[in-house]
Amino acid sequence: MDQVPSPPLPGSFTVSPLFQWETVALVVGLAVVVALVVAALLVAGLGRARRPEWEDWLASRSTAREDPDRP
């Protein structure tokens, strides 16, 4: 008759710490690749939308205002 293995002690690991590390590495790798592609597209200017109203508003704020009290 085969010996019955004793049950593991409470708190002992029953799953190795590197269980499915390949999946975690794949997900992290894909996230890095997606982030690099998005960064490259933004740097290339594809993510930049022209907003003439916003630029006009900023340009109007940049002009120096004359002080009526100064001679």
C-alpha cells in the first residue's frame, strides 16, 4: 500500500512563486510596446489636433495691455 502524503503545513506555499510568470511577462511586454507606439505617434504629431480657437485665445492673452493711468 502506498504511503499517504502528509498535508502541507498551514502557511506553506502550494504554488511556486514563479507560477505563470510567462503570462505576466507577456502582459508587461505588451504594455511597454503599446506605450512606445503611442509615444512615437504623439511625437510624430499624429495625436495633435489643431485648435484655432484655443490658439487665438492664448494669443490674445499674450498681448501687453496698456495702462490708462500711466503717462
